[in-house]
Amino acid sequence: IRERIFELFRSPAKPALSRARSSVRPASQRERRPQSARQIDGTDVRQRILLATLLTHPGLLGHVEERLGAMPFDDSRLDSLRQSALMHLSRSPNLYFEALEAHLVELGFAEELKKLISPEVYIHAGFARPKATLEDATTGWDHTFSLCKRDELEADVRQAADDLINDPSDSAFAVFRSLRTEGQASDENGGL
């Protein structure tokens, strides 16, 4: 095993970009860090972009509902807003942005909406603006979602590497190799 580990780490590694099916806990099952204990990072910004894009383009619901519904948000208020928006849109799929926004304000999400529907989000994602076309919003949403999935896989690879260091067993090595190999294959094929 030591020779295989040495050989694996000796070759240059490429960043991982897709999710391998293994015994590593997926990002959705890892412990959430409280907002105050974590720094605002790319994942937080991307989650805000995904949600803002759906809110300003409710017509995206059919395209994103399942993926966004299964995605855990680190910020509990944004997670509640995500769940409320998805539930309301699934009951009333023909809503316009203004009606959805009014409903969410009634539910107590005015402060969160103020932060989402703002230049701070739009500077990173022009496609999230209410005046962007549905086609641009869809393309931007898909790209942002793939970046979130890449982040999750990279976290899983780091966790598998830590597990391998703590337990240099054949099974830990197989998990690490599987994650790393799938990530490299995804890199070569242009991402997720």
C-alpha cells in the first residue's frame, strides 16, 4: 500500500471536477458550519447566485427544481428561503418575479431578498438580473451549479486524502483513487 500511495502522490494531480460514488460522505452530509464561524467563500456566493436566478426567473423551475431542491445551503435562512420559494413555485408555476417576491416578503424573507436581488449578486452573475433572458439565466445557472458540484467533489477528495493518511487501508486507497480518477477524467472531458 505504501508504494501505491507514494506512486499516486508522486504524479502531478489535476483538480477534481465530478462526483465519484463511494463511501466518502458527500458534501450534503458533512457538518454545516455556522455563518459566523465560516468565511464567505465561493460556495456561498454561488448558492446565492443560484437562488437569485431562480427568484428573478421563475420560469427556470422545471429545469432546476430537482437539483436546487437537493442542494443543501450552509446559511440556514437562505436554505429556508430556497425551500419556501421552491414550494410556492411548485404550487403556482406561472408566477412572475414580482408576485413571488411579494409572497416571500410576507413570509418574512425581506432582508434575505434585499441581499439576493442586489448589485452584490449581479456583479458576479449578470444572468441573474431580472431583465436577463431566460436562455442566459438557464446557461448561467447550469454553469454555476457545475461549479458548486466541482467544489463538493474537491472537498470529498480532500476528505478521502485525510482518511487515507489516518487509515492507509486498501479500501481508503480505493475510495481516494476513485474520486481522483473520476475528477481527472472530468477535467479531460471539459468539466461536469
